[in-house]
Amino acid sequence: MNEDTLQAALSNPQNLGEMPDADAVGTVGSPDCGDMVRMWLKYKEEDGRKVIDKASFQSFGCQTAIAVASLATELIRGKTKEEALQMSAEELSAPLGPLPPMKIHCGQMVEGALKAALEAEQASSATPPMAASTQTGPTLVDSLTAAGKTAGKIKIVLQS
Ligand code: FES
């Protein structure tokens, strides 16, 4: 593992912290060490493609996870969702060099948080693409009401 790159990433972690206007967020935790990584993603349109505009993260405890997450949030900028989904933990942590066996799961946690965020966004983008999203569509209440009608079990009380 490249200690200089590790120390540089730790002394000045990039993209650390919550992103209030994120399009998606993903969180994973390791039952083995109790650490957790959360990643936020924001997209933009570029040359007709939807790419990652910026990413940020939070990680508690583990220095390797912080360093990998810091590098990963830089590496995935400008990538499409499909391209980012292809990236392995090894690729995300490549600038650090091979991780020691005890630390391999740290990189995998970052990969997991990234994939969770990418997939969370996929789920919410079942609605039409960005350009059409300003059109009036069914609201959450409409969908719940429709679900309630079919299921016959959901009752919605609107608060005034
Ligand atoms: Fe568990 Fe690094 S994330 S020791």
C-alpha cells in the first residue's frame, strides 16, 4: 500500500461531508469492524449524457476507508452511472496500491456504498428523464391513493 498517498488523502480528504442537494445516497456498514461508509451523488447532463457531477462521503473510524472514499469520489466524477457501476474496489483504491489483506474490506465498503447510491438513484429514476420531470405527473398522494384503492387497506389522512 502506498503510505504517502494514504497520508495525503487522510490529511486532506476530498469531498468529505454530507451533500444536502444530492440526487442519491447509499450506505453500507461492515459487521466485522463496525465501520460505515455513506456516499452522496449528484448528476448533471453533459453532451447528452447523464454523468456524475460530484460525490461526497462520510466514513467513521477507518482511515483506509476514508482514503479510498476520498480517492473514489474524485475518480467517479464525469462518469455515467453504468461506467461507475463497473468500477471495482481495486480500481477505486488503485492510487493506494494493493491493500493489505486486513484492509481489503475497507475498499469493498466504499464500492458497496457507491453501488448502493447508484442503485438508489436508479430506483427513483423510474420516472421520465430529467427534461420531462417538470411536467405534472402523479403525486405521491395520488400513487398512495391508487395503491390504497387496489389494496383497500391504506387510508390517507391529509393534514391541513
Ligand atoms: Fe473496517 Fe477499514 S472499514 S477496518
